[in-house]
Amino acid sequence: MNGEEALKYSRMRKEDPRGDFGRQLRQRQIIQGVIKKGANVSTLWKYDDMLKAVGNNVETNISFDEMKSIQKNYAEARHHVEQIEIEGSGSKIDGVWYYNVPEEERASVQNKLKDHLGL
């Protein structure tokens, strides 16, 4: 899909029975696709073309050398992504939608993160 199609796909929410969770899943798919494409060795030779295509649509304080370093050192990390969904329930309070997460679930997620980070 092209950029415009990817943007529409990643933003769609109301037609998705999972709402924001479905949208988040699609956004992760798009990001993983971009990472996969960027990790391709042939892409290294097309940085100028990529930067021109990105143009004014992205703002970053990462230098070109830092981008190359990230690509070089973390390209393999895309194969080791773990995703978890935090369980809870939604409700509106004073017209604002909140996602309420039970204390046990927060503790469980906190423990998973600590384990993952070796803390």
C-alpha cells in the first residue's frame, strides 16, 4: 500500500469493532512494515531518496549518523517484539472516555516490565 493508504488504514477506528485497540494494532503493523523495509540492506543506499520522501512530514532531532547507527544496531530487534494488551474496561466520566485498569492488572504489567528490564 502507498503512504496515503497506509495513513487511512492506520487511522480508521469507528468501523473497527475493536475501536482504539484495533487502530493501535494497525499502527503497529505499519510501523513494523516501515522498520522491515528500512532494515533491508538495499535501503541503506537509498537514504537520500527516503529523506526526500519523508520531507516535511516528520520532525526529529536524530542526526543522520544516529539514524544509521539505529538501523545498524537494532535492525535485528524487529524480530523480537513482544506485545501485551492491558486488560480493563471503558467508561465515560463527565463526558470523557476512560480506560479503567484494575490494580491487579497494573501490578501484573509492572512485574512483566520489571522482569523484561531485569529490575
